[in-house]
Amino acid sequence: MKKIYGLLILSLSLFVSCDNELEPFTPGSLTEEVAITKSSDLTRLMSSGMNIMTNRAEYVFSSVFTDEAAMGFNNGGQGIRQEYVFLLQANDASATQIWTSCYGAIARYNRVIEFSSSIVPTSAADTQLINRTKAEALVLRAVCYIKIISYFSPNPKDDSALAGVLANRIISTSETPQRSTNGEFYTSIHADLDAAIAIYNTNTAPAYTNKTVYASKTLAQAMKARAYALKGDYTNALTNANLVINTSGITLANTGDYAAVFHTHNETVNKEVIFRLKRTPVQNNQSGLVSNKDANNGNLHNGWASVTNRRNGSPFYEVSRALYNKFAATPGDIRLGVNVFTTGTATTSSLIDPSYATSADVKNTDILVLHKHGGQSALTSANGFNPDFMVCRLSEMYFIRAEAKVASGDLTGAAADLKVILDARFLTPQPAPVFASAQAAWKGILDERRKELSFEGFRFIDLKRLGTLAGASLDRDPADYASASWNIPGANPTNLPLTSFKWALPIPQTELNANAGIQQNTGY
């Protein structure tokens, strides 16, 4: 862990974030004990941690490795010999970025948690601010823990399986901590979230202007629901999903607000968003945990397009044909327009080929540009070319509640929860799905999650935890790989069995080099 922890916090120039309410941390001291002495130092550390979390590696990896993205007509070789064909090695760049961004952020949150108890408040109001900042750090540390289990544990439902390093304190550079079990991680996750909720319940600090860009009590409850669902504990997952749905005051975005959630970030207050990681234009020219030369540390939409998310913006990945067909099969789904830019001028819009399956040059006749993450000045995005990173939305809680109902045998109740989401995504009310079996219900949930949460970093994890229950795996259209013009080496990458060891990412080689004895996942 030497590359992750230690005093690197004092040697970096950190970012401006979150609408000027968080300032850059520019310490002028040689030790943390001297540098971190007041509440504003804690908020700057929080800003730093959240900035590190705006690493697009997991969003891009999940889409390319699974069946959300396909090769773009401007692809210059990106992914063709790597994750698109399921090649994962210990030095995989995406696995390394997911690991280091989580632990880099955790290092900041650990310092907020530890130093919050030693700072002398200047007033009663300052005490409340310090306590709330500690709660925010506890919640976001839990978010990072959940990611580590999701990506690096071979089986998140098995308490005895290994997860990552449980960094629930400041770890010195001389230590070489080993991996902890999922059970130990889950215990720490819920301890953090419960402690944060207890603070929120009595905290009187003034409300934030834009509460969706700060960790909240609602996010803590949502993360409890997510963690319990990941473990397969649906009794507790249901309890916490219900708390969010029934008490948060947040409602699903309707058809008029949904695009704003992703493209302009100015949706109606208390609509859809529980938490997003704020991006600002200044972050283009700054650096966080890693150098700004790093391909994963920047604008979200640039994970799929070199310039902008339009046809003349050099998209090297596009929306997969299989995913597009899922949307197109149900006319009126507004998520199709949000995901794929299908209107506009010839140079900006997607190019839809109804005969794509028989096209001799599908690469250039069927161009499905990913449009979900904004980034187009023509759409007057509030962040210009810096779309926010969506972390948690209310629709996820409805999906978790539906999963819990299937687990308890209530297939009709699960269908009703899916209908709530569908009614919000179509211009007219939709019929409730009808499921003949539990497996069909799991498949229905998995399919709807695929559409609703596409390109938000969920698909890899969803297939890993729900695929077997649903009797489903990757779903790629032959047009996404069969054309000779793609020049994809070896066998066609149509599928990856859910039994493959590759559903657990490798512990990064950089970690193995720095931490002798840490256990690698099987197969790498």
C-alpha cells in the first residue's frame, strides 16, 4: 500500500470542486498534524477525495468489457486487443485505476475521520460542520469499500471470500496490510454508514445549496441497500431501499426532467439524483491522485469519444447494437434519446441503419454515438465539457426493492416496482411485466437495469451478481464484432461465461510490487 498511503496528501495540489463551496487544499506545513487544524481543512480534504473518485475507469471498463459499448467507427485500436476481447492481466490499466482511485480517496477520508476529533471548533456551529464533514467521509469511505468488493472479490455473497485491503485507519508507509474478507468489509461498511446516520440525525449544520453533490443521510441509507443487495441479504436491502423511497423526499424524474439529469444537471430539486460527483471546467487542467496525462482522469464523455460525443467528435466507442435494439424494441422510451443522439445535423447525430445486420460496411453505416454523459456545448451543459459522474439515483432503489420481492417470492410486487420506473421513462403509462417464474423476474430486472443504468458503471457488477439467477450473460450483437473492418484478432468475443475468474479483477501489479505477500485473485 506504499503507493497509496503515507503523506502524499501534503505533496499534491488539489482541486477546486463543488460550486466554490469547497476550496483547494494548499498546505504550508510539513506534517498533517500542523496542516489539518480547522474545519475548512477537513472540507478541502473531502474535496480532494471526491475529486479522486471522478475517475472514469470503472464507467468505461464496465461498458466495454460487457455489452453496453461497441467499437466506434473512429476506433484506432482502443480495446480491440484488451478488455473488449476479455483480456485481463495483473497490469490491467482499468483494474489499477479502480483500485488506486478508491484507495486514494479512502486515504483522504481516513484523515477527515481521524482529525475531526482533534480539531478545536471555533463555535457551536463549527462543531456541527466538523461533525457533518466526518459523516460525509464515513459515507464515501463506505462507497469505496463497496466498489472494492464489487470488482475485486470473486464472490461478493460469500463472507469468507477475499475483498481488498480494509483501510479503516491511516496506514503508514512501512505497513504491508493483507486482504480482508467480504465479511470484514461488510461489517466495516455498515458500521461507517450507521455512524454517519447517527451524526446526520442530530446535525444542525446549514443545508447545502446543491445537496446532490454532497454525501447525505439518504446516500448512507442507499448505500446500505446497495451493500445488502450485493451480499444477497434482501431482508435488510428491502428495509433500506424502502427508507430511501418513502422518506427521502426524492422522486423519480419524469420525461421532462430525465435528460436534464445527465445533460445539463439542472433537473428539478429532489428529482432522481441522490448523489453525483461534481465536475467543473477547472478540473481539465488539474491533477489528482495521478498525473493529468492519465487517460482515465478527466472528462467522463472522453472515455468513449476523443473530442465530443457526436459523430464528428471522433467516437472510438459507441452504444452497442444489442443495447440500442433493447431500447428500440419499446417505442416511446425517452432513455433512447438520452443515450443515443438520434436527431440533429449530419455531423452530430447518430446514423441509424435499419439494415445493419446485412450491411457490408456496418462500421460506417450504423453509427450509434453515446450521448448520455452530456459534454456538448450545444446543449448548454452546466459544466460545458465536464459532465458530472452519477453515483446513485432513486431508480436503483426501486430495482433493489424489486429484487427483494423476487427473493421473497412476490413476483407481482417486483413487476409493480418495475412499472413505476417504466411509467417515469415513457410518455404514457406502461403495462406491468408479467413473470412466469423467479428466473424470468430476475431476467426482467436485469434487462431493465441494463437500460436504465447503462454507462453508469453497473453492468459488470449486475451480471456478476444477478446473471446466474436470471439465466443470462453477456448479450452482444454480431454486428458489434463480426465485420472484417473491425480487425478484431482471434475468436469473436461474443461471450464470457459467468464462471470465468475474470469476473473478479486482478489485484494491480503496482500493489503486488509494493506490498509483498498480498494475495492475487485466482487466474492471474
